[in-house]
Amino acid sequence: MGAWEIGNGMFAWLTATFRPGTTLLELGSGAGSVRLGSYFRAVSVEHDSKWLEDGAKRGCPVVYAPIEDGWYAKQVVVALMRAIRPAVLLVDGPPSSIGRRGVMCLAEGLGSFGVEAVVFDDTEREHEAKLVDDFVSAVAGRFTTVRRFADEGKSFTAVQLWT
Ligand SMILES: C[S@@+](CC[C@H](N)C(=O)[O-])C[C@H]1O[C@@H](n2cnc3c(N)ncnc32)[C@H](O)[C@@H]1O
């Protein structure tokens, strides 16, 4: 398992929590996208042409979103979420050099996309843990369960949204 990929612990939690074929939108593609695609109807968003091509070579559905104002072009992500209505949103990009804080723009209207869980990778990093706290505070009108898991030297945090 490469350091850039989702860990075994996250994959185990996801597959124990959601049925095969559940729609998952992954922000940030990589080698782990193949594994996600073996269980989920997974679609990835990617800003970097290198990893866009890599994903395409691996047979993963990857949608290009350029970085605009410090995050993926919001209109691309929102249009994709409206089109595929992911039950799971996995926040594993963009890389730290760009930052993931732009995902905050999705928090308030999350209910309209049908999202049941938002999973943040790398939350052993203080700024990613703070992002989770801020995201949960901004999710409007939904009861949330937030659980952080250790995962082979790193951590991920699952935010489940209940109706
Ligand atoms: C943490 S990675 C995403 C990894 C992906 N979710 C996975 O499980 O394989 C975040 C970003 O880093 C880049 N990236 C992906 N794999 C990489 C690698 N092995 N080495 C360097 N950068 C990588 C891509 O631009 C990706 O969007």
C-alpha cells in the first residue's frame, strides 16, 4: 500500500458500511482508485494530467477538474455530484501543496446531493482534522456521527449524515 493511497483500514470500513455498487466520488485519484472501483461505482476527480492519464490507463473513470481559486473548479464538482448523486464523498485530494479546504463549499448544501457519508483521509494531520471540524460545523440541518480511525500509520475520519 503506497503512502499516497487510501489505507486498508479505510477500504475495510467503506466495504463494511456500504453495499457493493454504491456510488462513491473520490476527490484525488491514484492507485487506490482501482481498488475502490472493484467494489464501488467509483468516479474520481483529478486536477493533474499525469494522474488523469494514469487513471485512464488503469480503466478508472476520472473527470478532469482544473484548480481554480485554490481548489477543484467548483462547477465541475457540483455538476458531477448532481449527475451521479454519490452516497459517499471521499476527500483525498488535492495534495497538500494545494490544500483540501475548498471542499467547504459543498458542506452547506450537502443534503441536496444525497450524500450519506464524507470520508476524509490523512486526518492525523492537524490541518485536515481542523477541516473536518469546520466541515461538520457547516453541514446544515443534518445529524452527524464523526469517527476517526487509525489506519497503518495515518488516520481517516468518517462523517456520516443521518436523515
Ligand atoms: C493522496 S493522492 C490521492 C490518492 C488516491 N485517492 C488513492 O487512493 O490512490 C492526492 C493527489 O496526489 C496525486 N497523486 C496520486 N498518486 C500519487 C503518487 N503515487 N505520488 C505522487 N502523487 C500522487 C494526484 O494528483 C492525487 O489527486
